[in-house]
Amino acid sequence: MKKHNFYAGPSILSEYTIKNTAEAVLNFADTGLSILEVSHRSKEFSAVIEEAAQLVKELLDVPEGYHVLFLGGGASMQFCMVPFNLLKKKAAYLETGTWAVNAIKEAKLFGEVDVVASSKDANFSFIPKDFVIPTDADYFHFTTNNTIFGTEVRKDIDSPVPLVADMSSDIFSRPIDVSKYDVIYAGAQKNLAPAGVTIAIVKESALGQIERAIPTMLDYRTHIKKGSMFNTPPVLPIFSALQTLKYYKNLGGVAAIEKIDIEKAAKLYDAIDSSKLFVGTAATEDRSIMNVCFVMKPEYAELEKEFVEFATSKGMVGIKGHRSVGGFRASLYNALPMESVDALIATMKEFEANH
């Protein structure tokens, strides 16, 4: 039976990425060695990390003055690394979900944090609107996609101060005006590579403006100076990231990917909206095209467990909602084919017909 992978992260990778990574595990770049055992300073791997950085710049149209870094620690490390490097007196944050809450908590260790708006009281079911970003903030931070609650900001916010964004779960799903940002960061395990590497796109002129001492490993300038090789980088995930970036380029780039992603999400949301059993949980205007969250209508709530079991029997993997919210979540990352969306919709319709 074919499996359809809707896991939220680590999540589906393209066949291109998996095949090329598997081959490199056996024989990397015709060295006769596995990618798992080569030196990160070998000329073969140096070529990998350089090409990966260049492809990130090409796909996202990164302007001059920015550096692409490959770091450890996940996006959660960036929650403290950003304010460590950028927060002089005050930063502004938008609170839209669990990961935004965690980022705010870390930033408060370094200075004043102005939470300009929050949707917490509504269980993070929408993106706040009409908030005011203070002009005296050092930066404005927002999380572009809310993986747990299924909301998304699909635009570059107009801001009087530089932007910082956690794009872990929707990077490479839309064009970005990188020039508006001081830092963009993303854990790789949703739209790029296996878990273990985080990419950060950092504006060099934004650094060196604070007086506090920064631990060497947490200073972006350390990793810029050493080309992401101050310490041993996560070699295998970076190699896999390069394969995904090549795959994205072959698809026609980010604009082409966005069109496909919108079509996949629209088809699934249409099925949910027309269903007698299921209902979406996010405000319609803020629905994520990466993480589609839905539940049983109240009168059918007792069928939730039965649907998960039925969907699993049909090859649907990872559709159970996050443990903190329940229900269902279908993650439609770039590598997920339309075939899987169609299979999930067919499963939902069959279950509805049975009940």
C-alpha cells in the first residue's frame, strides 16, 4: 500500500532528495567514502555547502550584503540567538502560536519586548490585524506559519523597523523580499532537509550594534567569518538540503512552487468546507497552505479516533493533530504530491459516506 506522508516535521522529502542522499551515504562524490564519514573540510563537501548557499540566494533572490548560514540548534536556538545579536533596548513581537510564544520568552531575557498583538485568547485561530509596530523597536519578529494551529502570514509585513522572521515551515513556498529583513531563519525539517540543520539569512550590517558580550557560538559573525564551519556542521542534512534546492530549481523556482502549493491547499480546504463531518479550525482569511488543521463537527466529535484509524488503514500517515489541540492536521509541504491530497480527500469522503 502506498503511504501518504502528512507529518508536520520531520516530514516528506522529494524522491530526488532521498535517492541522491541514499546514494551519497554509500559513495559520496565518487570518493569511495560515505557522506557520513567524510571530513567537512574536504574539497568535496566544501563544494556542497558553497553550492547550497548559492542556491538559497538564487531561489530567494537574496541581495548583496546578506549571508546564508547553516547552523545547529534548530529554530529554537534562533529564539535566543536573534535577540543576543540584535536586541539593544526593545524588540516587537507578534504572538500567533506556540513557537512565537517561545521566541518571546527567550527575547525577554535580553531586553524589553513589546507584544504588539496576540491571538492567544482565540486559541491562535487567526492572525492579528491592524497592530502598530513601535518605531523605536530594534526589530519586529513574527512567525510566518503556525504549524500547530494552521494559520499563516503569506506576505512581507510593511514595517517601520527591520523584520525578523521564523520561516521554518513555509520557507521556499513563496517569493520573499529579503531586503526587508535583518534575519530570516528556518529549521530544515519541514521544507528542506532532514532534522539537524537550520538555515539563517543574515544581514551583515545589522550585526555588531550591541554592547553586550556574545558567546562565540551564538554570534552570527563567528559563522559568517568561518563560512558555517566554525564547528563541524551537520554534514548529511546540508547535503540533503542541496538536493532539495536543486529539485526546487528544476521545478521552476519558488514562484512555480507557490502556485502548486496554493492549488493543493485549495483542493483540501474545499473538501473540508463542503463536508458534513469535518470543519476547519483557522480563520478562513488566515488559513495556512502548509498545515491544514481541521476537526470533526461537534455533533460527530466521537468519531475522531475512528477516522484516524480509518485513514491510517488507507495509507494516510501523520494526520493526527498536534497533541495540544487534537483533531487532524495535513501538512502539505512542497514535496507532497497532489496525488496524496487526492487520496486524503477520497478517504474523507469514503468515511463520510460510511457515517
